[in-house]
Amino acid sequence: MNADPAAVDLHAMLALVAGSTIVLELPPRPVPIFSDWETERRSDDVDALILAWIASHVPGTAQRGRLH
């Protein structure tokens, strides 16, 4: 009985990847915009913080970057 061509391709691909020198570096973890919500929500800057977060999620504002 003949082997399934897809299975042969999969095994060839797995062997190719296993012998690869490609190294994947994980991206750095994002720094949270507010690390302690219980403290931040009582601060004088909470309105600015929330407005900045909302603005970062408005379509067309990708150049500002996301805050989360």
C-alpha cells in the first residue's frame, strides 16, 4: 500500500524544521499601563489614564499605540 503523500510531506517538513537553525526569541512582556488598579483608580490622574486608554482603542489611532 502506498503512503499518503500528505503524511510524507508532513514527515519531511518535521525533519526539516527539527534540523533548522532558526531561533525564535520571545518578545518582551508589555509593561502594564497601570499595575495596581485599586491604587490607580483613586489617583488624581485616573480620568486621563482612562481617556488615554479609550483613545488608544479608537479606529484610526494606531499611530498612538495601544496602552494595554
